[in-house]
Amino acid sequence: MQLIKPTALRENIYKILDGVIKTGNPQYIERKGHVIKIEASKQPSKLERLTPHNAIVGNPDDLISIKLEQ
């Protein structure tokens, strides 16, 4: 684990962020005795976030033989 200071982060923020995204390795920053972790995460797609719904009420086989009346 390599700790960097906030000044080094400020000087190279885009380089550090691009490195985290490219390698997937987190970067640790030390500030006032605390360690802050910058880590890349992948947001799930809209399709992956959908929740399944049981929308058919009743027997699904009855839908096959629906007769439309006019």
C-alpha cells in the first residue's frame, strides 16, 4: 500500500485517477492521520438494475387461447 500526500494528489490528480481506472488498483491518500481510499467501481447497466416482476395474474396458458370479440 503506497500512501501519497494531498499535495501530490493535487499535483497529479488526473494522472492518479486515470491510473486507478486503468489498473483497477486503489490509491491511498493520507490526511491528518486518516487514510482515504480512491477505488474504481463499475456501475451496473440499466438492464442489470431492473427488478423482475410477476405481471401475469392467473394461468399463463390461458393467454395462448385468447379470443378477441368484436
